[in-house]
Amino acid sequence: MIKGQGVSLIFIKDQKILLMYRLKKGVEYYTFLGGGVEEGETIEQAATREAKEETSLDVKNFKKLWESENQGRIEHYFLIDKFEGSLKVAGPEADRQSKDNVYRLEWVSLEDTSGLNLQPKYMKETVMKELAQ
């Protein structure tokens, strides 16, 4: 049974990937950017909206890489390599920001991702394998 659809955004620039650093309830980890597809929007519209909501960046070019199903949710993966604007946490993440609930955007070297607590693990393995090709 399909529970919904989501988009995962893979921003790449100068051999670095844009990730969201999180500190939540004392636990530090990183996540990929993205979110759910809202009713009435295409997956491409969702990718553009989520990029703007989470990063304040305007996407100028993206390419769908693949899709997969995990726990009944279809996830669509997009590579974003052309964008403009000033990078800053925005949208719901900015609203939920506190000293115990930290959101911070970070450019991380692709080779440095192996040592990160990057969640969810299945996405880390899939994305990093794909980017290595």
C-alpha cells in the first residue's frame, strides 16, 4: 500500500553536497533535503517548492535520477546543480528552530559523507552509490 510520495533533493556544487545538520533532543545527525508531495502538485513542483522552503534557493535546473519505494512511500530523487539565491534555512524548519532543535545547512565534501551520521541510512547508501558512478 502506497502511503504517499516524497522528493529528495541532492544539491551538488564543487564536489560537495548540501545537507541539513540537525541537533534534536541531544542527537546530532544530517539529513537530505526534501519533503512530501502535496495534493494537486506534480513531483517537479514539489521539488521546486521544497528547495525554496528549506534553502531559500531558486532551482534553475534539476534532473530526476530515480525513484524507490520504502515502507510504502515512493521517494523521487532529484539532482540539482543549477540554482541561485542566498542560502539560508527557511520555511517550517526556520519556524521550529530552537537551542534544542537546530537546523543548519552545510556543504559537505562528497568524500566526507562516509563518516557522517546521515539519515536515513538506506538513502545514504543509495545516493552515495549513485553519485560515485
